[in-house]
Amino acid sequence: MADEMKPASGDSAGLSNGLVSHGDYKTMRVYETARSLHPGAVKDLLSLGVCERCIFRLVAVESFDSDFSSVSTSTLRIWLESGDDETGLPESSCSRICIVCLGILQFVFSDAKQTLVKSDCSSDYVARITDLVKQDGHEFDSFGLEVSVPSTITENERAVLSYLKGKYSNEAWLQSEKNSVKDALKVLVLDPLKTLLGAKSDSSSFHIRLTYSKTLDEAQGVSETTHERKKRKTDVVYADEENGSNSTPENSFEKVYEPCILSVHCNKMPIFFSGRYFKYSRNVSQTRWIIDDERMGEASVEEIIGGNILPACLGDSYKFHAAGREDIDVRMLGSGRPFLIEVQNSRQCPSQKSLTEIEEKINNSEKKLVGVKDLRFIGSQCWAMMREGESEKQKQYAALVWISRSLEEKDFNSISSLKELKILQKTPIRVLHRRSPLERERTIHWMKVEKIKGNSHYFLLHLCTQAGTYIKEFVHGDLGRTTPNMGSILGCRAEIIQLDVTDVKMGDS
């Protein structure tokens, strides 16, 4: 290389060809690495259409690191071509898409509108990525970077390495481990990305995913199958063997004439909010309930609570989780039922003040279908806590019961004296269409009876049960599928008129 092409040491130095080299240690190190590359291998790879950064990845003895981000593509090209005493390669070979990385390490890609985007250095490319990330509006102080690339890259790289091993089998640089295209891109962009985003990189709950697809069809999920790709590769190998030539890898490549399509996706791990809800209406389901395109009930707890929290988080969607459920015609009273709202890809986390305002908005709504208390942000560990507590919890109910005879004084004692009553319940007839036909043992911890003035056939039954007890069936017996039941205990027919949940106790609560 002529002396004027060598980057000056110390301060930045202008080159005679108009390029600017930083002249610092990093640039000098990359230059020295370029001078150490095997000239024959470099010439072969340039002739095949392998880009500059892929040549460094595949031929250099030293590992591919962030120092390479300090040098532009055009400067790398000059340094590589100057190692050959000949005049270099045709201009067309300099501008075509790399047969290995498909333009990814050349910072060439098509955007979502299929507009061709080219960057000569990593800083321009990172600036574009940063703009796209900021447009998505997430709040974060750290991030994780993920890269997805087409399988063609692995296949073409394998073919190139096979060719190099066949021609330069004794070279030490072939024995070193090679950075993948994905890892090389991360090496080039991670540090400048951290600087421009003002965030650190770690195993964060916020992820930036760079997805490269070969074509728009592949981006939409329409691509060649693995079997078809392997068959095509096998056919090419057989053709080479029949022609008596397998010394060049050109026929083993999947030809690529267009750069990949790049899409940038930002995603934040779910965040959780907990609280307890009340359901005051007997025409409100716990979750959205649609049968044959017809809505059941006038609203749902899920939609009322989740529909208020989601906009405050600027999230994509939400999931509702509760510690058990009640039927649409059962009210949830007392201390309320514990629930979680899981918000997907939130762009901000509302303050406790905002959550209090949401709680007040729900509680003060005109229809008063649902109420909320103790609404707060909570860590993801709460999911495990809720599952653990759900299996241990006790539930208390108030049931309005009708019996076919008049309630007598002795009935009060016969019912209240039953403690830790074991019952057997077969899957209720009303849920057999969606539940396995099993027999379950459940415990009625205690019961007490409250008179209703003016009618001796009706009474309020207060009871505390094990989680998973079917209360309606315990009262009416479900045609003998629950034993004992309130009818068999009192020796008469019993029916449940209304049911309220009055308390849900989680674990030690």
C-alpha cells in the first residue's frame, strides 16, 4: 500500500483519495489486520462477491471486534484491494450485494416500503435504527439487542468456508473460530447504539429486534421450505460431480440480487398490576364472553379494568388473570377477588397516582357494575405467588336457598354443627361439555344459617369452602352427583336462588 493510504498515527488524517481516517489506535489496528490477511484468499473472496467485513470475519486470525466499526466500507475496500499488485476488481464487484451476509454487514437493506437504504459506516446505520426505536415511544434505561437473519446466510457461508478449506487447508486462520453474521453485526452497532439511546445493554426487559428477511414474501411468512432448499442444494452438488468440477463454490450459492428487508421491532416484557375486584351485577361476566357472535352479559370485569389500564401504559394488549372465577349470575362482594392485569409491550408505566385515579374512575362509574381496590404495579413474581395461593385459598359465600318444607329450629344446629365436612362432587352436568368427567373430594369448612323474615322456606346459607367447590351443586345435589348435599342433609328438596362470593382468602391472608 502506498504510504499516503496508510492512516496517520495521532490525530485524524485526511487521505489523498478524499477519505478520512481517524488515525487512532482502533483504525490503525484494523489497517494492520488488513495488511496481514492472506492476499490470495482476499482476492478469491472479492472475486466471488464477498464483502469487506465478511472477508475480515473469515480470513483474519484476530477476532472480529468493535474496532471495525470505526472504519467505513469504502476505506476497507481500498485497504483490501491495495494488497494486490494488479489493478483491482471491476467496479460492479464493489457495489453488488455480498453473497454471504446478503448486505447486512455492508449496511445495505430495503425498508418496509422497499426503499433501498445504504450506509457507508456503522454510525449512519445506527442513527437510522435509533430513530426507529425512538419513534416507538418506549421508556427504558437498558436494552437487549436481538438479530434474526435468513438461513441462506449460514448455507452460503458454509459453502465459502468449504471452498477456502479446500484451497488453503494448511492456513492457521482457517482454524480459528468465526463470528457469525449476527454476532458481527452486534459487535459493530452495540456501542454506538448505547451512546445514541443513552442506555446500557444487558439482559433487559426491553428488547430491540433487528429482523432481516430475504424477500417481502419471506417477511410475510411465504418462503422456500427446508426440504425444497436441501433438494436444490443436493441437485447442484450432483450436477457439479457429473461435470467433474467442485473446485469453485459459485454453483453452491443461492444467488442473491437484492438486499434483505430490515424490520425493527421493539418489545418490552410484560408488566403486571394487581388488586382486588368487586362484581355488583348479576349480568356481568368475569371475562369477555361471546357465543355464536352474540355477547353474553352487558360487560365483563376483564374489559372494564383492563380497558382502563391499557391506555395508561400505551401497551399493545393485556391479559386478565384472577384467583378463581364466579359465574355471570354470581356477585363478588366482601373483600374482593385478587386479580392481575398483564400488559404486553408497555411503553410507559403509570405512577401510583395514575393508578389511584383509574381506581376512582372505575369505582365512580355511573352503572357501578364493577369495583376495584388496592390497584398497584407489581413484579412478575406475583404470578407464581397467585398460583401458589390459588391452590391454598378458602372462599366464603352467601347463598339464598329455598327448601320444599319449612325451616325448623333443629336445622340450625344440624347445619352449623358440621365442621370440615368432606363431600364428593362429580363434574357438574352444566360444565360437562368443557370439563373432564372426574370425581373430586372437597371440604366444607363451616356453615351457618340466617333466617329470612316472612318466609320459612327461604334462608341465607353462609359457608366457607375449599377452593374448587361447586356451591350450586352442593345446594341442589346435581341429580345426586354431589354427596352429601344440602337437600340430603335436611331431608328435602333444596334449590339455590342467588349466590354471592363474600371473601377469597389467599394462603395466609
